[in-house]
Amino acid sequence: MEERVALKRIEELRDLINHHNRRYYQLDDPEISDSEYDGLMRELIELEDQFADRVDLSASPTRRVGAAPLEKFGGILHISPMLSLANAFSEEEIISFEERLRRLLDVQGDVSYVVEPKIDGIGVNLVYEKGRFRSGSTRGDGTVGEDITQNLKTIRTIPLKMQSAGTPPIPDLIEIRGEVYIGTDTFKELNRQRMTGGDNPFANPRNAAAGSLRQLDSRITANRPLAIFCYAMGFADGISFKTHWEFLQALTTWGFPVNPLIRKAGNIQDCIVYYREMAVRRETLPYEIDGTVIKVDSTDIRERLGTVSRSPRWAIACKFAAVQATTIIEDIIIQVGRTGVLTPVAQMKPVRIAGVTVSRATLHNQDEIDKKNIHIGDTVIVQRAGDVIPEVVKTVEPYTNNGKRPFRIPDTCPVCGSGIVRLEGEAAHRCINLDCPAQIRENIKHFVSRGGMDIEGLGEKLIAQMLDSGIIRDPADLYDLTADDLANLERMGAKSADNILASLQRSKAPPLDKFIFALGIRHTGEHVSKMLARRFGTLDAIMNASEEEFLAVKEIGPEIAGSITIFFREPSNLRTIERLRKAGVKPVEGSAVSGSLSGKTFVLTGTLESFSRSRAKELIESLGGTVSSSVTKKTDYVVAGASPGSKLDKAKHLEIPVIDEEKFMEITG
């Protein structure tokens, strides 16, 4: 495609994708199908790839997938201070807030306000220059925040380029404040995925959002279900608003998500009615709130009121009563999760919290028990947070020797009796026995999944039936099933049984990486499974490899290497693999990819005449090399095509070898 036409098409695609992102993520009213959206994104990626040195990629929707990991966060000085709010904890304190305003303003009539839910998330500051997202940071100390620009770019509801409808105009420079959060339903799904992958669940959505924003690797952040509501303006150059409500309308026009529950309030009594309403609705909202916020609407009155210390006089946060209660821990039991994690759970005297009777609460791990000095018999404060098991906040009184019993996680699994391990640097204790009944059901679901053996027809309910009836106990048993076994299951006709048996037969020759993934080795997802298959070539080579050999594979660190090594040293796991082989399961293997470029890292810049970038990347990887998007001291070669960009300058500065297309074709054969 001609360059001029391509550059115009890139801008069209960006605007179109941003429009559909807003329809999907903010308005919940998509105009096109997922496949059509994917087609637009693929076209944009290909064009940006082809003309990478001709376009500014910083504002592209393709940049939302995350960048290379940072070594540490830098600091960003807020243009205007990011103030905190004073708190009110009762309706009487809300009335006192307005009484103070009246004294300061010396007015008799009603003051108009804007009221909004107080999202329980993380405050951030977004800076836009000439309509483009320049930087983003945390609140920090109110003056300087952490630079989390790359992480914020992964949040699809944050526009990388402000929309313009002419009125109001886009300012030259503006700070926009918002609250990043994770919705309650998506939080529940995130925790389910974490437990499937062998990680501990997050305690609550706010902790999950905070942890996601503070990832040095923005690719991790990109996979977290973060969202944002924007609610305030900091510094602005070339634009002003008479009221806060007017500014909120401008935010919507510019393409920023604004909470639809924000309202105008004619007087303080309207604010109190709103506070009561939100207290009732909080349990039904799709995100967590811990109160409401009252703000004076008039910009002129705000300026007259000013600020005191670190808070504005013209706004107040109205907190709800804490969702906590006091009860007694009657016992502590161990739950064994689907990935073998042993979680201590407090069994408590039943207590009502936020309309729900609670009798169990997570204690997370032994370190948490020791830190909070928790014993069986303690009186404790318990709280509910989102759709997770309630947690013990703290003990009400110190430990005394009056019959209270300390608790220690056992050395053997309470379900199967296998030994328990705790890897260095981890808080979790684990049972690594693949045959542990507590793990079997979820292991089988993982084994038959599309990313694993891809066995059609084996859904969660059918697997549960098979386990309950005793016809299977582990993944290997699936391949011993007969038509008679299936015929005894509820609602299982002859045709359905035949389809399942045929699907099992088809699954016996999976790609090696799919088989490795299906085994459910902790920390070994689809990407790591592919790397293992590519590096070692055969199942036996992987099973017999040492921890040092795993560490030699790029992108595999000590945690993953240790997990894989432990898995293949567990006798029960080896027995399961041997049974699968005897049943006829034979992964499609290849030869280990060492190749002439093994261990070498390449960076591509400029336009290649004989190859597309994607083809060049495939070629490098087929020969054992890897391709990186940025030049670092670890880069081995920079391949420079026509019109290379700043990557070439950086390569020269770091004295990294630069090769042209002809030399690249020579070394790749």
C-alpha cells in the first residue's frame, strides 16, 4: 500500500477502534461483532508494523497490550496538588459540613452540590497534552505520584486521544482525576483464574486493582479487568467551567467514562437522601463503594472556600458504616484448592454482616495467622469485601493462656496424606499430589479444556457425574471409559456416549505443548508449555531435564523452573503420565529447537523489503532466537531496514551489532 494511503488508513482505523471501544466498554452497546472488531485490529497492527517508523504509536489502541517490564517506577510531579477529602461518618456530620460552608460564605440560601458514589478503588491523575494521553500517575503524597503511564494505557476505558465535537474545545494541557477499580463480577472471575493457576486469591477488589496498577510488567496489568470512572479536574490550560456539573458533561463529550449515578443536588437534604439511597443500593452495584462524595457545584464558590491543609473545604467524603462484626473462632480447618494450595479457614460463631449470615472466613496462609496472632477461641473482627469469603481483620484481645489453641498448617495433606511443600519465597503451602481427591475434579476440567487436550462433550456437570459414580478418578481414567460406563450416567444416550468416546479417541495425539499444558503444572500456562515443547522437543526430554536446564530457557525463572522440576519428581504424577501413554495418548513431538540463533535476541527496525516483520519474527524463532520490541544491553542484534528509527541510535549508543537485511538473510540461511 502506498505510504500516504496507509497513513491515512491508520488514522481511520484508530478512530474507528476507539469509537467501538467506547461503545463496548463504556456504553455497553456494541455496534459490530467481536470478529469484525478483531479484523479492524489485525489490519491496524499490520499497517503499524509495516510503517512503524512513520507513525506515533503512543496513542494507538494497539499499545494497550502492555510494554516491556520496568526496573522500577519513576516519579511524576502533579501540576496541581492531588488533594484528599475530609470524612463524615454520619448524617449529623454532613449537616455540620454545610454549616461550616455557610459561616465561611456568609450566605442564607441553599448551596447547590453534585453527589456521587465513592468508588473503593485507586485514585490516579491523567495528563493530556493537545488531546493526547501524555502520562498517568498514582496520587502518591499528593504532590508526587508514581509513574504508571504504561499500565494505565492498558485500560481500555481510558482514551489515548480525547474526542472532539467542537464544544467544549480540547485544552492544550489538562489533568483529569479518576478512580481505577475492578468490578465485583470480574473480580470473582479474576480470583477463579488465579486459583486455577495456583495463585492465592486477592482479598478484595481494591487490593486487586492496586496490585494490578503497580506491576512493573504492564503486560500483566493488561490481563487484569481494570476500569475507571473520571470525576475531577486538576490543572487546565485554556479552558474553564462555571460549575462542576458542566465539567462532567465535557468529560463525557471528550470520551471519558463518568459514573452514571452522579447527580445534582439542590441542597444538603438532597445530599443526605442520596447518601441513604446509596447505602441501600451498595450491595447491588457492579462495583464496590464505601460511601458518597458531596461537592459544591459552583466553581466561584469553590474558589472562595479554598482549601485547608491537604483537603478542599468545598467537598467531603461521607463514609458508610464499616461492614464488620465481632465473633469467636470456634475452629480452624484446612481447605485444599484445585491447585493444591492449603488455605486455613476459620469456622466461627455465626454473625450477621451486611445482611448476610457469616460463619466462615479465610485466614489466607500461615504467615497471615502468625502476623495477626490468631488462635482457636479468639474473639475477632470479621469483614465482608466483595464476592469473596469473609476475612478476619484482627483479634479483639491479645492471646492469653485460657484454653485458646494455636494453629499450624499440617505437614501432610489432610485429604490424601501426601507431603506438603512450601517453595522458597512463597506464602502458600501445597499438596503436589496430582491424585489428591480435592484437586482431581478441577484437574480433569483443566485437562479436557480447549487449551489442553480439547476433548469435546466433557463439561463440568458430566465430569462431576463421572467422579460421583466412581468411573473415573484421574485424567488417565477417561481413556478407559466404555459405552457401558457412560450408559449408566444420567441423561446419557447412546449417540452422546459414542460422540464422547470418539472425541477421546481423537484427542490421543495432541501437540506436545497442549499435552504439557493439560497436565496442569503450576505456573506452566500455554506460553511456557510452548517454550518447553520448542526447547526440548520430546516429553521424555522435558521429564528428565534438570532445574538448571529449565532455567536456561529464556523467560523461565526460578519459580517456574522449580515448579516444573517438582512436578516431574512426584511419583504419582509419573504414574498418571505412564497410564496415559499405555492408553494410547502419544503427544506429537518434534526435535528440540536449538538452531543457529539459539539464545540470541533480535530487535527489528525500519522496513524490510524481502520480509514482513511477522515473517522475520517467525524465521528467527524457528532457529531458536527471540524477538524483542526494545533495544537493551541484552539485545544481540538489531536488524535495520529502510528508514530505521530511534532504535538504531540506541543500538549504536549501546554498541550493539547492527545488521542489514542482506546480512540477516545470510545468517538465517
